[in-house]
Amino acid sequence: MIWLNGALVDEARAEVSVLDHGLTVGDGVFETVKTIDGQTFALTRHLDRLARSAAGLGLPEPDLEAVRKGCQAVIAANPMPLGRLRITYTGGLAPLGSERGNTPPTLAIALGTANPRPDTTAVATVPWTRNEHSAVAGLKTTSYAENVVALAHAHRQGASESLFANTAGQLCEGTGSNVFVVLGGKLLTPPLSSGCLAGVTRALVADWCGAEEAELPYQVLHEAEEVFLTSTLRDVQAVARIDDRELPAPGPVTARAMALFAERAADDTDPR
């Protein structure tokens, strides 16, 4: 069952027009929320970011209480032990072009099964860059073609993620994750000014584990003592290989971050 524009509908009948602006030009925003046994994690933070992304695109302000209601209905209708809750909010029906129409936005909420992530993974570097000066830098938009290409590159290298530099040659983010490095025993992560997404898990790890923001050259990936990724479904995941470079994983700082995040997340499923 899928929540579509205010009501639960069967997946087979959950239809969106081919003229929806989210489909034709990627004019939309989204959030992915982890569910465990019917309980969302950090839903308030995700909904706050949904609103910020919508504002950044100039979309009408979403009714977050209505979105929360839709999330609850979808979760109740689709019980599962571990899920990926996807909230998509688009510009709605519009002409064929970049101009928006005058119809209400489209809101779709769906829940799919997710698999527990392994504690370690491999990542690949890519020749493409994030544009930290883009009009949509830092927004979680549905325009994901760049990420699709980069993730396919990672899979060809036997990796689960690709990591981008920005146009200044600084470490930025992954296709769907934030990145942390350990240098001299200090835990560091790129600042939001690098163009990276303000990840919900990133913010919690930085707060709970005492990480510092720092502008980091892209080559730090081949110098760091430890590297780990954060995201909604990865939580904290150690990086064991970057291209052909092997790293100890999880290293001591990463292991502490993994344990602390698991403990704090279990204590509070909606940390503000």
C-alpha cells in the first residue's frame, strides 16, 4: 500500500501522471527514513529537511503533519522488520518544460524492505565533481542522474559507493552518504559549504562523537588512518577499501562511533 496525495492506495493503482514535473524535469525533493519493526528513526529531522529542500526549490511548503500521517498509515499497512520509507514531494502537473504548473504538488510515500548493512564496505573515487555553487547544492532533490552514473561506476569497481570531490578539489560526499575521516586520531568531516548534503546521520554522528568540520583535500582519502560513511540505512559503516588501497576496518575511532551511534539511536528513536 502506498500513500498518494492524501490516501492509501494499492501499489498497482498508485499512478502519477507522465506530465508530473518530478518525472519530466526532476522537480522534486525526497527523504529516505529507516523503519525498524514499524518505528521510524529520526523522522522529525527528516521532515524538517524535506521542508528545507522544498523551500530551496521554491516548492509550496509541505504540510508536515499530513506527511507524518501518511508515513504512519504506510508503515501500519506494510509491516516489516527493517524498511526503507521513501517520501517524495514533487512540483505536480506542469507543462512540458522547466516552467511549473498551477496544480498542487504530488506527495507519494512508499515503504520497501531493506537489508541490514555489513559493517564494512569498499568505495571508489570518481573523475566527476560536485558543484558546491549549484542552485541546488545541499538540497535533497529527485534529480539523481549524476548519482546513478557514479554509483554504477562504483559497482563496476566492486564497491558500494562512490565519493566525490567538489570543484575546488575538496572532499565532498558520496552518492547517498556523507564521509568522515580520521587524521592524527581526530575525527573530521567536510563542512556543508563543500556542497555536501546536510545528512541526518551525519549531524547525529558529529554531535554524539565530537567530530569537527574541516575543508579536506580529495587526496585525504589516500592518507587518512580511517574512513567511514554515514547515511540513513548505513548508520556508521567502516570503509575497508578505497580504490586499491586497503584500510583497517573498523579502526578504533570508527568502532567507537559505530557503538556509540547504535547505543544512542536505540535510546531515542526521534532525536531532536
